[in-house]
Amino acid sequence: MESKKNKLKSADILGELYYYADQKKAAILQRFFKTGRGEYGFGDIFLGVNVPTQRKIAKKYTTIELKEVVKLLKSKIHESRLVGLIILTDKFSKATAATDRQEIKDFYSHNIARVNSWDLVDLSAPKILGKYLLGKQKLELAGMAKSPSVWVRRIAIVSTFEFIKHKKYSETIKLCNIMINDQHDLIHKACGWVLREVGKRDLNVLLKFLAKNKLKMPRTMLRYAIEKLPEHRRQAYLN
């Protein structure tokens, strides 16, 4: 007999997303995520479903098979990809066998081109790639940090947030050094954000990085990195 798990389909998820679609919200999101021609989100389509609703939908389908998740990720509809990634992060968090975690990480890496918006990256990278690599060799991240894809580069640096939570900062510092001359604002923001998180846990590590790089860091990266410092110290760096 076919299991309940196998009856769950990506089409059912899309049906629910369309049910909650809101044209006014969709129009706002299209602008917010810069989906116009020549912008970083060009071609992305929004239905206008809020994230809490997407999470509720994803919760109902956490046992859906990966062959259905890939259909969600291949969709041009942003909410479809987000729900697919929420499901994938849930699968990874519940996986106990090393082989299952490897399968999900490989699935994520194979479909990395579909993780193509900053919210999709930030939702999934630490919870899948970061958690998988914790305590392992992280050589692939340096290669990803040099990728021509801004999303792959962002996945690399944002993944290190999982290491930061475990007070492991060397990979974050290494990647920020690699990407310090990156030309994209989304990378400046991501690097600054993870550096700020490092500083919240070990201020000396952040100050050491700033001492070496404050004059060549992109302004946005610097502003994000020093956000939690005392005002007088922030102004000293900014000036």
C-alpha cells in the first residue's frame, strides 16, 4: 500500500500558496526583492503569501519526498522555493543518520542554483550547509566564496553563522578576507553581519580584523560589522 508520505505532492503545496495569494502584497514584494530588469532578483515571481503562512504550509508537508521538493525549488515562484527550503531544513534538523544528513546536504548543493535570493540563502545556508560542515573540513567554502554567482558567495559566508554560534570564528574571518574586495552590496552586508555576530561573542576577534582591514573594507561591510559597538567607538571607525 502506498504510504501517506508518498501521496504528498508539490502541486498540493502550490495550490495552497495560490489560495493565500495577495496581489497587493505581491506587488510590494516584487519591488522589495528588486525583480525588475537588470536587478538582482530579475525574473522572480511573487504570489504575496506572508512567511508565517508559508511556514504553516511547510509544516503540513515535512514528510514529502525529495523528488517533490525539487519541483518546488525549480519553480519561478519565490514562495514555492521558500517553502521547499523550509521543508528541507526541517528534514535536515530531524535527520539522525549520517547518510541521511549527507543525502540532504548533497541535494542542497546539487540544487544550489535555485537558492537565488538573499532570504532563501539566509534561511537555509546555516541550517543545512553550516550544520553539515560543523566539525568537518570546510575547503569547499573557500571555492564558493570565489564563485561568479553572488548567491553562492553569500551561501558560503552566511553558512559560517552556524560556526559562530559554536564560537568557531576562523572560517568566517578567512572568507571575509577572501571577499573583502567583492563588488556586490549583498556580500558587503552579509560579511558585515557575520562579523558583527563574531564581535558579539568575542570582541577581540572583531577588533583584530578591523585593525587590519578598516581602511579597505567596503563602507557597508564596516557599518554592519561595528553596529553593536559603543557609539564613540563606532564614530571613530566611521571617521
